[in-house]
Amino acid sequence: MFFGLEHASLQVYWWIILSLLGGLLVFMFFVQGGQGLIDRLSSNDQEKTLLINCLGRKWELGFTTLVLFGGAAFAAFPLFYSTSFGGAYWVWLVILFCFILQAVSYEYRKKEGNFLGSKTYEVFLKINGILGVFLIGVAVSTFFAGSEFVLDENRFVEWRGAFRGLEQLANPFNYLLGIALVFLSRILAESYFINAIDNAQIVEKARKDIVINTLLFLPFFLGFLVWICLKDGFFVDSAGVVSLQPYVYLQNFLDNPILLILLLVGVVLVLGGIYGSLKCTKGIFLLGIGVVFSVMAVFLNVGLGNSAFYPSITDLQSSLTIANASSSYYTLSVMGYVSLLVPFVLGYIVYVWRVMDSKKLSTSDLDEHSY
């Protein structure tokens, strides 16, 4: 089968793939972050259109990454997919609706005969850029906070929360990552604008605003890390029994120093990318790599450590691990060969990115086909 790997090794392999896709998805949130800044960084309608067109060349890559992440989760860990998407469906429907608003807005904002008006679609873009990112952060926080569900003997999910996932908003600790991602997406967007736009006024505003967003991002991100390291975690012993124990996620980092190094390197690269954006135009690349590393470290911690990656606070033994939530050995093996295409897909994305950004975008490049 897939290079002779055993089932447990394939589960680890696919969690690494899923963590990588999660990191790439957060990096692509620069599109969402930019949507929330179109008024803040522009002085007139022409500059606003310039910002939206700069993002419009990339929004489909982010949407594709989101779909790819969901598809990989469904194929590799179907019990997680059915439990989360099938149980907490209201929160996921709201997230999906936010991304539908994004697609509709880029299509119709400048379309002739647009009866809603451009302003309406700009509001839609801001909803996607703020609410969509925030709710994804809240949803990911439940990997550490837990959710209200029970799995019966047939592994069918019974969701105990009456609001089907929206009850996650009642836990203030879930807000830490959600708010951190909103400010991180803005930092990424401003770094991207500095690299991709030929407009001195916008670049100057972006450099000033990136400092503010960094100062707002750091307390929430550090607060999230402190919270997960100090809270009681969902420990899984060698027999697969789940129990609440203190400092589980901190111990996961200490037991797997590679993950801790990955996180620290990621944080340093993020700070280096922010500094680079203030001094030159290439900071987005260092920043992007740092974001991918940091997100991967968080995902790998909860999935590969001695913990359940999707815990249940209603019934601890219903909690999901990569061992009990994955597909069969055959499925993971076949998918393993398919995953060998991922580097080619990433290579294509890099190529398209370079072609699109080979020339900085300016107001002179705007035409009747603008978003």
C-alpha cells in the first residue's frame, strides 16, 4: 500500500496534511482581512476599487483552500466531519453563508444593472472578512474547549447544544482565537497590499495600520496560547480512555520539542515578516511562512499529542482522536497516492501568484472588468 505505512502512521500522515492545509487557509485569510480594511485604507472610490481588485485576483485561491481543507477532513477523518458539520451545523452554515456573500460580492459589485448598489456588496465583503474569520477561530477553539455531543453505539452523533454549535459563543475563551485571527488577517492583508499595490498613500496607511493591528493581535494570540497551556486538557491514555488532566497541551509541546520549535520559529517569522513589511515590500512572504508554521504547530499539538482533537464535554469517551475518527487503512492508503499531487498543486498556486503579482497594481490598471 502507500509506501508500506501502517494504519497509525497513515493517520499521522493525514493529520499533518490537514494541519498544513489549515495553515495555508489562515494565510489566505489576508483576502478576508483586506475586505475589512477597504474603507480604512482608501481615500476615494478609485482607491477602494484598487484594493478590492487587488484582493479579487486572489479570493478564489482562499475559497479553494477552504474547500480542500473540508474535503481532506471528510475523506481522512469522516467521523470528525460528520460530528462537527453534522452536529454543529448552525455555526458552519453561518460560516458558509459568509463565504457565499464573498463570492456574490466579487461577481456583482461592479456589474451593470446591480440594483443593490456597490455599497451593499462592500458590506457583504466586510461581513465575510470579519464575522467569517471570527467564527472559524471560535470553531477551531473547540478543539481545546470541547463541544456538547454524544456518539451512540453506531457512532451516530447526538448534539446536546440547542443552538447547534452557536453555543460555542457562550465560552469567552473561544473568543481569543477568533479575535486574534481577525487582527492577523488584517496584518496579512496590509503586508500583501504593501507588496502588491503601487500607490504611495495606501502603502503609507497600511504601514501605519499594521503596527496598530499587531498591538491588538498579540494579546489575544498570546492569551490563547496561555489558555490552552494552563487549562485542563482531554488526555488520552494508551488504552484510549479520555480523562481531564491539567496542562495536557503544554505537556504535548514539551513531549514533542519539534512542535514547540515549529511554533517558536513560526512566531519569530511572523514578527520578522511584520518588521519586514514596515521596512520593505517583501514582508508578506516571511509573514506567510510564519503563519503556516504557527498554525501547523497548534493543529499538530492537539492531534498528535496525548489528547483528543475534537473532545466532548458531555461524554468524555465520545471524544474524537485521530485513531478513532479516521478512515480505513485502504482509504487512507489510496488517498495517500492522491496526496502526492499536493506539491504540484502548490507549485501551480505559486506560479499563478507570481504571474498575477509580476507587476504592481495601480489605478491605471483598472478597467470596466474591475470587481
